[in-house]
Amino acid sequence: MAETTAEIARKNRILVVDDEVSTQKGLTRLLESWGHQAIAASDAPTAVEQALRYSPELVLTDLNMPGRSGIELLEDLREAGVEATVVVVTGHATIETAVKATRGGAYEYLLKPLDVTHLKAVVNRGLERSSMVREMRLLRRELGREGRLGPLVGNSPEVLRLYQLLEQVGPSYASVLITGESGTGKELVARTLHSLSPRRKAPFVALNCSAIPESLLESELFGHERGAFTGASTARAGCFELASGGTIFLDEIGEMPLNLQKKLLRVLEDRRVRRLGGGVEIEVDVRIVSATNADVQRLLRTNTFREDLYYRLNVFSIELPPLRDRRSDIPILAHHFLKQLAMANDKPIHHIHENAMDLLNRYDWPGNIRELRNAIERAVVVCSGGELQAHHLPEALRTPNARPSVNGTGVHVPVGTALDDAERMVILDTLSRMDGNKTQTARVLGITPKTLHLKLKKYGERSH
């Protein structure tokens, strides 16, 4: 019985590209026996035409073909806007071609003769990946707002899992705690959660708890009445009032002082705030999204973060991977930032040279996505042509194995040294080795710049 148009439309479309007719026919029959719709092409130009016509979810391509190779086909498909998952098949494997295929965007690299069981598993995983990519592309179209790091970008397994989490958690009212290193895009994820929620038309209010002095943080959170403190010449609503009906994002929540943590917990329990100097409790309806780059378990162990508040905030947790753990996204992010920043700077730059991309791929990115964006922005500013070259990138990327590190024999701490004194010795020595650069010092020590500032201030007071 002939298949109906609806039945064919429901099948996964797989494009088979191979110049050997026998291999081509064998693969198409095998794929059709697994319930897929198989489309065939004998060379790269025909493959691009078929891909544009049928929009396949998966492409199985031979590596060595007359004319343009399978790796060149990857580039052709990308330039044509085809976003199918690509699996490269070859009978002549080398490490060099495997690396080129992977860097060119291939999802998998298979050797001939093909093991049918392994091929089926790869096809199923590839189709699942394509399905997730397409769902998330539709999801991103629905997101009306962009965070300061730009829209969500990436196709790595780690980011695809993040998209799934956002789709599940976004529409809920649950409090979310976002963890991850500095620069991984925590505020962007918070804005995305808000955009996916029923509260999307209400305010999104962000507050960085580490950027505001302790004396002013309570007022920023809960507001104040006129005359509540010196300089309070007018009454002012706090972030909770401003965000009522919407979402409040508390960044670097781990830096919040303990006395304010207690007050925040009460607000979360009662859903009411009282302004500084005020006697009236004001009802607030907000969704709480918080974030930290600190080790939360360490904060709990050292009693610098309230356990009851932690469980209130951590109804659902999202951990953002560092950029070094999602390296396949580096070229995607780099081209995204290039397009964005070239337009902003009115520069006719459309391409990143292979030598520059190689440096981007090899660098460890301790500053994560924010550091990558800054590197591309710097390169765009100094580039005078139409292509970014390696010499346009910051010097740190051009230094072999570049990453902030502490070299030398280290600090000698005598036995019996008090813990506070040992910490002071390590911090001051690291600061010296970083030539006084406080940002790099904080990064090497694994603490926030605010924490470093407070400790240096304490050491200075001790010396007087």
C-alpha cells in the first residue's frame, strides 16, 4: 500500500551523500528499513540542492568525493543556512581529517566498513539532537528580550540540555538558583526564564548583591521612607516593590550579609516588605531567581549562608557549564559576536581567519563567554580589513598555554601560623605576582573582586 503524504511528512528525512552508487543505495535501503525517508546525492553541489529542497534532519556524507569533499560540504551547507546534523563517513581515516571534520561542525565521524548497530545508534542520537535544535530555535524566536551577553547561542549537548531545562522551568512559578563561573551568562538565563513565564509582561528587576555597599543594600531591596537615614530626602520603592507581579533577579546572592539574609527569608515567607523607616507592610508578588559563582556547599559549611534561605531559593537549580566544557560552541559564539559587534562598530568584517579561530578554540577562557565577547570586540576595533586575523586578538590568547596562573615556589607558611594570617600571606603574595592586578588576583584565588577588596581593606586597617 502506498504511503500517504501525511505518513511521509512524519518521517525523519536523512540525506545520503556518496559518489559510490552501491554504497549510496545500500545506505538508503537500510535507513528506509528503519522507518526513515532517505534522499540521495552523489556530490556536494547536488547535496546542497537536495538539502534546501527537503530540509533533512540528518546528513550522512562520504568524506572523499570527486570535486568538493565531505568537509567542504559541511562549509557549503552552513553557508546555505542548512542546520541539519552531519555525520561524516570515510574509509580513509586520519587524525587530521577527524579534527577538521569535528571543527567544521560534524556531529560524528564514522569509519568504513560501517557497523550497523553503531550506525543506528549514531543516527538516532543525531536525529534527537536535530529535533532539540529545531525546538530551541523556535523557542528562541519567542524570547522577546536579550540579556547583556546577547541571545542564547550554542548547539553543544550541554547547552541543548540547558534549553530543555529552561523550557520546563520557565513557565512555572518555582524559585530558581543559577550557579556557574563568572561570565557564563547567569543574568541572560534569568531573563530567559522570565521571558518564558506567565509574568513576561510584568517587570524584570535585577540587583547585583556584590556591587552595592552593605549599608545601601537593604534600601535597594526593600525601599525606604523619607528621613529613614542621612540622605534619604524622598521615599523610594525597593526592588521587591518594583518587581511585584514579575521577577526579581538577585545576582551574587552568596555575597549578601547574614543579617539581610534573615530579612530576605522573612520576605519570601510572608510575601510582604517593610521599607526602611516605615511602619506599613506592603504585599509583593514576585518570582525569585538568584545566582552565584561561589561554592554554595562551602558557604553552608562555613555558616556564611543560611541553610533555610538556601532551600527557599533552590527549589530548582540550574548549573551553567564553563565555556571550556562546551568548546564546540566557541566558533558559533565567536561568529555571533563578530556579526553583532561589527555592525555596532560599523566595520565590514564578515569572517574569522583559520589562524584566529584556532587560537580561540585552544584558549582556556577563564572569563568564559564574557571574556570571549571582549576578545572579539577588541579584535573588531583594531581590525581594518574584512577578516579577523590572529594578530587582532588580545595578547593573552597569542601566548602559548595562556591562562592567569601563579608561578614560582609559592608562599612559605610556618607551622603554627594563624589561619587568618596564612590567608593574608597567600592573598598579598598572589597580588604581588599578578603585578597588582586585582581582577586577575581574584580570579586566580577563586574569590569575587568584592571579597578581595574587603580583605585588602581589612589588611590595610590592621597596618595602621
